[in-house]
Amino acid sequence: RLLAPFAPFISDYIHRALTGASVHLADFTRRDVPARDLSLESAMAEVRALATLGRSAREEAGIKVRQPLARLVCVSAGDAPSSLLDELVALLASELNVKRVEFLGSADSLVSLEAKANFRSLGKKWGKETPQAAKAVNALHSATLLAFERGESVHITVGGHTHLLEADDLAVVRKASGALVVAQDGNRFAAIDPTLTDALRREGLARELVSRVQRFRKESGLQVSDRIALWVAGPAALHDAVEAHRAWICDETLTLQLHVAASFGSDAPPGTTADLDGVPVTLALQKVS
């Protein structure tokens, strides 16, 4: 119906085939528009925000999205129902290429809090004792800093003098604790586990190979539906990745015959070389009729 004013004939043909009536006699607007699902929209907005943070964490860790990772740990800041978030977890896992997504109630286990003293503000209260006061501020524990952020009173004592800490006296800095790489936006957190097992490395290498083969197909002038024979030559790590994901590689690249070796034989057509994240590969392909 949207197409009808611009392509009246083909749109009418399709509409008649689907409904038996002309598209030009059909109502342009729907009468039974479903009500907006605000809860679902809120959950989807939260998933998109977490995906953005997850990509930031990947960039910080220097890991491409094509490289699968074991898990993503999230702390949600929205008011979306957890049941809806659970339904959308698969989308988040797919978007960030992680095997598992976990949700935590707080970020206490993801980050540690550190205080950074403001010498100018402290100097108005402590005078000559400002360096000692700054040292005491920087030594505050995470639990104390959390209480400070909640608005609870926090005092420090230096040289027999006690003063209440105010917002201008320090800045609270969050740093990732443990091996996870954390990205934060307010009270929302997304943390990736950058640990790469051999299985994850093989899968990542297989994904890089598929991407390069698809580009090679296009450069070779093949049609999207053309089936091919594919030759792949490279080091042992590449062989392991291909054998572990042979069926998937063939399915993604429409390969009917996949040959893997350390170097090309005389039966291989002219090829091209590429670098798959530090792993050299030589590729050759030809159309299979």
C-alpha cells in the first residue's frame, strides 16, 4: 500500500495475489493499530544501552566484535521488567558476540572505588596539614566512598582535627576489579571477560576467514548464489580453526569443496593472500557449476 502511489502496477499485482483485491481500493491506514507496549520499548532501550557499553568495553580491550567471548556481565539502570530483559538477552548476546549474558544487582563486584583528593578545597580547611589530609582521603575504602556517594556523613581526622568531607573535597573514581573490562554510564555497567580460550580463538579465526572469503567472492565477480570450491593454505592454527568449524564455513560461503593444506597444490587456481589478525592465509576459489 505504501508502494502503490509510486509503482502502481507491480504493487497492484502483488496485492491482488495476496488478497484478491486491488491495492488502489484498499484503506491506506490501519484501523486496528495495536497499542504500544511501553514495557517492551523500555526493555529494548535498556538492551541497546547495554550493547553500546559492551562495544565500548570491547574497544577498550582491543578485541574485535568478530572474536567471540565467553561472557558479558551487566548491571541494568533502567526500570524495564527483568522478565522482558531475559527475553531480549539473546539479542544482546548476538550483538556483542558473547556466549553468555549475566545480570547483577549491583556493580560492587565489578568495580572498586578510589578517592582523588582536591587539594584546593582541602586546603581551605586543613592549611599546612593539607598533604596529610589528602593522603587520608586517598586511603578511604570503597565501602566508605559508597556511603559518601549516598549522602552519608564521612569525616577524617588529621593532627587531632576532624572535618566533614564535602562534595568538593574529593572525586570518586571507579576502576575495574579483576580481569573484566568494564564500561559505565551512570549506574549502568557492562563488563566483558577478555579471556580467550583455544576454542574461542578458533571460532574467531573461522569468522575472520569467512569474512575474507566473502570479500574474495565479491572481488572475483561471483553472484551471491554461486557455489564454489575453496582452497585454504596457512599455518596449523588456521587448519585447526577450519576443521573445528568446517560445516559452518562451507554453509556461510556456499562452499561445496573445501581443501585445506600447508600450501597450494597444482590443482588450485590462482589465489590471494590475507592476514587474519596476525595469521597469514592464502585463498583460492572457483565457481562450481
